[in-house]
Amino acid sequence: MARSQADVHVTRGEDGTIRVAAAALDSGAAAAFYGDVGAVGPEFTWAVLDVAGAALTWPVLGAPGPPSAEIHDEGRAQQWLWALYGERVAAAVHDFHAVHDSAAGESAAGVRVAADLTALAGSAARLGLGHWASRWWPASYPDGIPALEPDLHGLELAALTHRCQQLFDEGGGAGEGDGDGDGGGDQPDDCAAELIEEHLAALDPLVQWWRATAQPPHTARHLENVLRLIDAAADNAGLDAPALRRLRSSLERAQGLDLGRPVGPGALFARHDGYALAAGEPIAAGGRVIARGTGTNDWRRYPPGFVDAAEDAVSWTARALGARRRIEVEAVAHIAAPAAGAPLVAEFRVNGGHQNRVPLARRDDVWTGRADLDLDLGPGLDLSGIEVGVVLPGFDPGRDGGEGGEGGEDGEDGQGGADEGRVARAAVRAMVRRRLTVAAEPQAYDASPHDASLGPFLAETAAATMDEDY
């Protein structure tokens, strides 16, 4: 029997921020998707959602349940607290806020409260996971993990955002206590209209998938729910486009679906963007190979869509060319990687020495670059300590705190941090493979009890049925 409540811990910090800390639930459905993995890890193991007056977080590698919350504006958060956690948690947060008002600067002891497992909590968890997938999905040819079709996934995010509208201030976050009143405020995830406009190209194929193919019951319901939510979100935002009008017409004729033509998502959303030659200079052969190795592929150090997510996607070769020593770096490119103009670089250092950077250029399906090594060419030369990683300068959120402290290996905090990062990335890949397995077998999902927030996204279902060489 499904649990209807879960305990959370409510406390207040010295700065007045109120935290709702949730423990992961023990769920058979969660084990099927996520495995037995703890919830501690670097930021790519957490789903985050910015809402009115707070930030919500869920462990991607943990069992599902109510989110944790960092509440910085209790007044704004009260509009959704009761619907997300139930009345007991909302009252506890209000009480801690009152304590702060009467004794500013003093921290209050935490209390344990029973939170309700509400429908909004499930939808919010799914929206948070969807944003996580947009940022951290580990697409990789070597690892056999297909990329998610961005327009299809963007439309489902728009639908989920509309379903979770109670989490956001009306008008996009410019409410009292917002601090800037610019209309965007602290709620960048309240973006249903923007997502529809940005990903409108997938709407006609999505309608065709729903209308023209006999689907398993869960997939058919899923498709229709997403389309109706998109229609409602577009109507709410006053959007108008031919594709949106065709959507409305199809929804009005829902009883007359044409189920005769077997058109599946693999055909409707097949990618045709291939690899294009860029201006990068191919690495020239020559010289004597004196060392080879694999670098660190830290996903946090470049935006999504730049580098293949495989652990061994970054490799290097050291060569001797007469008295010179040269390092050549290659990184497998993501299918969506920009062909030119991206200042991606490889960082390398030898035996803990100073850090050097090599500009990379994309050519076909690899990023390549080379630079001379500043080495002592004496008899004691040791190349076992070459460290290489890839980074987009100015991006690199992984270098601040957590696993990615300054001074560690390629942004990872020493050998312990590097090992933790590798273990966490492997766990994410395993979780994604389990999700794709379920997405490829919707009939099995229909036949088993499940948490709706765990179900495959439409983009996962399409990716799992793509006829591509993964």
C-alpha cells in the first residue's frame, strides 16, 4: 500500500532562512528506477526547482518523496506550502517565521512534522527531474545513451510548468519580497510560455504521434495530458500560432483519432543534424609517442551539448618531436556541439605544476587541440602525473565548493573528490539506462504499480525507440 505521509524536519537558520528537510522514501518503484544509491553527491545528482520564495531540491539518485526546501520568503511560500506538504508543515513554517520576527538572529530548534504526499508534490518532483534532464542528461555514443530530443522535452516541461503553476507567483516572480521586480525575479523555472514558443517545432509531430499511432494505455494518456496542458498554457499566456490552432482542433476531435497508420516517435523525431566539419586543424601525426592517457570528464565544467558524457571521452597523447615535447588533446563531441565559435579549452598540468590551457576546435565528432609541454628533459622525466580536463571558461560552476574545490584535479577536490565524481557519474548513467529500459517497454509500465513522477518522459520514450547507432 502506498504511503500517504512522510516525516520532514523543519528548522530555521540564523539568517532567518527556513529549511524543510525531507528523508527519502523507501519505495519499490524507486528501487526499480534508481537502485540503492545514497542521496549525497555533487550538484549533478540533485534536481532543483526555483519557486515563489524558495528553492526545492530532490536527490536524483534517491527514492522519491517530498522535496527539501530552502525558504527565504515565507509570505510568498505560503501560497504553495500547504498544497505541497500539507497543513501541518505549512503551519510549522509559519511558526518558525513568527519566531524569527520576534527574536531576529536567534536560531530555533527544529521540529519533526508529518508531510502529506500530495499531487502537487508529485508533479513538482517530475518538473524538477525534467529540468535536471535538460541540464545533466549524459548523452553518449560510446556509452550507448541517446540524446533527448530538445523540442519534444521542452514541450513536456512547458506542460508540467503549467500543471505546477501554484508554485509560482503570478506574473513570473515579481511579487513582494522579490527584490528586483523585473518580471523574472527568482523564478526562472516559471517559463511555460517561453518553452512553448522556443520548442514549437515539435508540436505538430507530437500531435501526429498522439493521433496516428495505437499506443499502450499509459502512453496514450500521457500524450493527451501533455497536449491538453500545452493548449491550456498557451491559452493562458495568450499565445497564437498555426501549430497551436491545429492542436486545439485536434483536441476538439479527440474521439475521432486515426489509429490506422503506425507512425512512431522514432520516425517523427529522428534527428538529421549529423556532424559538420568545422575549421579545426586536424592533429598531425608524427613524433614519438611517449605517453597516453584519459582525462577527467567533469560534466559541470561546460554547458550541456558540448562534450560526450562518457567517462573516457577526454584523452591525451604526449609526443617527442626532436627536443620538443607536445601534448595533443581530443574530446568526443556531443551530437549538438557547436561547430565553431565556442571557446572550449583543455586544461592540463604535469606532476602538480602550473596549469596550462589548450584551445580546442571541433572537427567532425571530436574537439582537438595541441600545445607544447614545458618539461625538464633530463633523465628523470616522469609523465605519469599528467592531468587533463575540458572546460568552457567563464562557465565552470563545479569549481566552487562541493566536489569541485579550487586546486583539485580538474576542478575536483583532490583524489577523493575525483573518485566521488566518477562514482556519481556512473550512478547517473546507470539510472538513465534503467529509465530508458522502462521507456522502451511501456506495456510493462502499464502493468505494474508506479509513482507517476517516476514515469518516462516523452523524450525518453522517443529516444528509447530511435533507430540510431547507439
